[in-house]
Amino acid sequence: MNSEIKHTKKVPARRLFFAIWPDAALSRRLDELAGAVKKQAGGRVQKRENIHLTLRFIGAVDAETEQCLVEAAATIRAEKMQLNLDTLGFWPRPRVAWIAPGQPPAALAELAAKLEALCVACGIEAESRAFAPHITLLRKVRAVQRMPEFSPLIWPVDEFVLALSETLQEGVRYTVLQRWSLV
Ligand code: 2AM
């Protein structure tokens, strides 16, 4: 065999997204709320450790693009904010029940816009759909007659993350890869 030949292993693309991630206490409260919604609406609760709000779904990218995203994310300057999670909702087509801030602060859309620009600069196709901030609580929900009574949850947001999405036999697993502070 020719020892000059280099065997370069192709690194598989990784499925990524930018998000904000609740701390353990807020995740627990969101998980409890998901349980209350399930009693009224059925469906399958999102695993507690998977609960998050997507800022920009990226999809599968190669290592070079991932590196570009990580380097660009470090240059982002965006404001800290507080989200008032006061609205429960249901989208029949993806069959998802969610919670969202009814009146999101401008800082949230600004952060999402900065991430959108960053993705495009790294060669990712522009997102054609409008940013619809939400936290998925349940999937496979068929119909919702009523939502439970609940007290709004306040979420102080001081960082954003890049997360990895993997589909395993036991279900989807999200892993936070990197975190960046808001200012
Ligand atoms: P969902 O919770 O509403 O399903 C990881 O998959 C995250 O990215 C989830 O929050 C998911 O939103 C979102 N996501 C998955 N595929 C997407 C797509 N094609 N466009 C926008 N967001 C997507």
C-alpha cells in the first residue's frame, strides 16, 4: 500500500440550533406545567432536560461551518432580557403545545436577527419563516379543548447557546455545545 495516501475520515454533519436554555429551576416548573397541559390535552411531554427556546434552527452542517458559527457567535453583542412566559398555545399541524412570551421584548427578536445574519454569513440558507419564539412543552397533541390555569413564569435570560440535536433509539437528545453571555 502506498504510504503517501492519506486516509481522511469524513466527519459527519451535525444537526445544530441556537437557543436559550432555562436553568434547572425553570425547567422543573416548565416540566410541571407540561404535565398539567398533558392532563387536559394528552400528547407526549418534552423531556425536562430538552426544554428550550430555539432562536435559530440551523440543521445539519459540516465541521467547517460549525467552526464558522462558533467563531461568529463569539462576536455577537446582544442585550440581556426578561421573558414573561404567560401564553400557552397549540399548533395543530406540528401537533405541538407550547408556552411563549405573549409580548416578547425587542431584545429577543434582535438576538434572533443577529443569529440569522451570522448563519447566512457562514453560508447557511436564509430562514424564510418569521421568528415565532416558543418553548415546546408537548408533542403529538391531537386537540386542545382547554388549557390549565397557571401563573406566568419570569425568565431572566443572560446567555444564548449552540445546541446539538441527535436522534437516538431512546428519542431525541439535545446537548448544549457552547454558551455566550448577553451584555
Ligand atoms: P419545535 O420545538 O417547535 O419542534 C431542535 O429541533 C429545535 O429546533 C426545536 O425547538 C424545534 O422546534 C426546532 N426546529 C426543528 N426543525 C426546525 C425547522 N425546520 N425550522 C425551524 N425550527 C426547527
